[in-house]
Amino acid sequence: MTSRRCILFEKGVRELLESDHYTVRIIPVGYTQHSPPVHLVASRGPGETRYIRIKKVIHRSRIALNIETRCRGEIRQYRRILSGPEGIPGLHCEIWIYSPYDGFHCYEVHIGSVREISKLAPDTGGPLPGTGAPG
């Protein structure tokens, strides 16, 4: 995520998480093959950590139908982390996809599946930025 617009997405996501009492670290561009594919690491308390990868798609598509194809590499790395022996308690691996037509769609990667995360922010009850949801 090196373009100016993508930096703005990172900032918006960071602000949303910080408003929900997370401590957020932005990970520099250029992760290696052995590092988790993350743009942000959000922590809240000792037992909750979120690895968040942000991707932008330009065209209109049913993202939920092809998330496993579109993000194959990231999902494979996340599953390796989740099933590893050094597991982090309370770790959530997420991919947030932004489309100018549909806003954000957020997905949590599990060992056997990928599930869409609700568009509502957990503590505020409001919509995520860019979802187009009324608020």
C-alpha cells in the first residue's frame, strides 16, 4: 500500500480502531515472505490482537464470493500463523477490502474458513467508514 490513497485508508482504519480503544501500529511497506501480511496490528488489552491487511479493488465485484481466490497468499500465511505452535492468544487475522462501489468489506481468516465481519463497529454501533451504511 504505497499510494497516497492507500495511506489514507490505513489512517481511516487506524482512527476507527483507536476510537474503539485499540492501540494500533502501522507496519512499514515491504513485508517479507516469513512475516505476516499486515498493514496494521491492533491490540486491546493483553488478550486481543488483530492483524489487519487492507486491499483495494477498483472494479465492482462480489468480493465475498471470491475472497479466497483474490487473497490466496495472505490467507495461506494467516492460516500458517493461526495453526503454528507459537500461537498468540486472542489473535484475529483479518483482511479488509475496499471498493469505491461497495466501501469496506471485512473478513476474518480462520483455519478452515473465511467469514465476513459485521460492518458495524463493535463498541460504537456505528458503520465502518466508507461502507455507505446510514449513520
